[in-house]
Amino acid sequence: MKLFHGWLSSASRRVRLCLAEKALPYEGIPIDMSKQEHHAPEFLAMNPNGVVPALLIGPGRSLYESSTICEYLDELHPLPPLRPSDPYERAVMRNFVRWTDEKSLPNLLILNWSIALQPGASQWSDVQLQEKLARIPTAERREAWSRIARQPYTEEEKAAALDKLLQLVDKMEQMLAASTWLVGDRYSLADIAAVPFIARIDELAPRALSADLHPRVQAWWAAVRQRPAFAEARFDRFDDALRARQRESAAGA
């Protein structure tokens, strides 16, 4: 298998965590979003949505959407199980994963793209911008790239995005009242879905994960980080990764 992914992409991190939990070998191929490598024809042939990750599982056979990839991997390699055995709990798991995709991800993109992609996109000429937008297959992502290139998100918008992102922590605190893990009595794809967002919240607003505000989430986060797969999936700090990328760019200039 070949995983085309971004090191800082929450969806890519989700799939890397799943692969690590399953101890599955794969070839990781980093995609540089700042260079729009995920909009190249070769990548779009694997993922027509033009977003990371994409998992190539054989000639002409690829999967996209991180939740779909993770469920595929759990079906193909059922041990250790990453989905609840109870049908109702599996449905709850899927609803939670969908909630993170619909409620958390859009707000995280505002915060991450403002730091990682806006400085470069703002330097594009009008002609370059139109050329790049023409390669993006979805209207939603064309709008996002247009915003960071010409109308960067304001401090008020970023503060509002962070407030909305923190709703995840409140939701998880309630879910964890019944168990150590989010759905059922064992670690599952629901937990894997949440990890990339909590990792970023730990950098942006660590107070939200304190014992006095969200003690259950704090204990959950400590347990997650003790799992060997967490280290293997490589959750570099966002700011550290950006500085490393800037050093690499400067060295290559």
C-alpha cells in the first residue's frame, strides 16, 4: 500500500494512526499542499476531491476519505479491532466521526491554513491564482484558497473558529462519562478521529484540556499518547513542522 498524505493534515494523521494500530506496512508519500501537489492530475486520478490522503491499494485501485479508508483497513485486518462489536455502538462511532468532519474540520482548516498556506498564496499574481483555482475540483476548496490568497481570515474569524473547535472538547467530556474511550469499552475509530483535533487544540488552547475544565478528556489524551501507535504516526507540533519546512526551503533556495 502507498499512502499519499500530508504530515500536518488531520485526515492524514487519522489514517496513519489506523495503520500504526494495525501494524500494517505501507509506503508513505508526502504531498506538499503549499505547492498544490494534491491538485496534480496524477493525484486527482486517485482522489477526485483533490484533498489528502489517498491510499493506493493496487494498480488502478485507490481509496479516499479518511473515515472510509480506516473502516476498510479494519475490515481487511480485523485484529486488533477498531470498531465496536455492537451494531448500535458502531453507528454511534460513525455519527461521531461524521460530526468531527462536519463541525471540527472546517474550523481547524481556518486556523491551520492561515498559518501554513496563506503566506505563500498571498504572493500569487492574479493570473497564477486563476490558474491554480482552475485545478481545484470542488467549489468549497476553491473558496478556501481564494480566501487565504486575497481575503485572509481576520483575527475575529480565527477566534470564532477556535471557539467552535473547542466544542469538540465539551462533546468528548460528556461521551467519556460512560467509558475510558469515546464509544464502548475499547479504543476505536472514534478515538482515532478525535486525536488529530485534540493534538492541535493542545497546541492552540492547552487550558481547554486541563483537569479542572475537562478532566475526562485530559485522562483520555494522556492514555492516547501512551499508545505506541501515537509515536509511530508522528504527530509533529504544527509550529515545529513549519519551521523545519522553512529551513528546508531556505536551504534549497
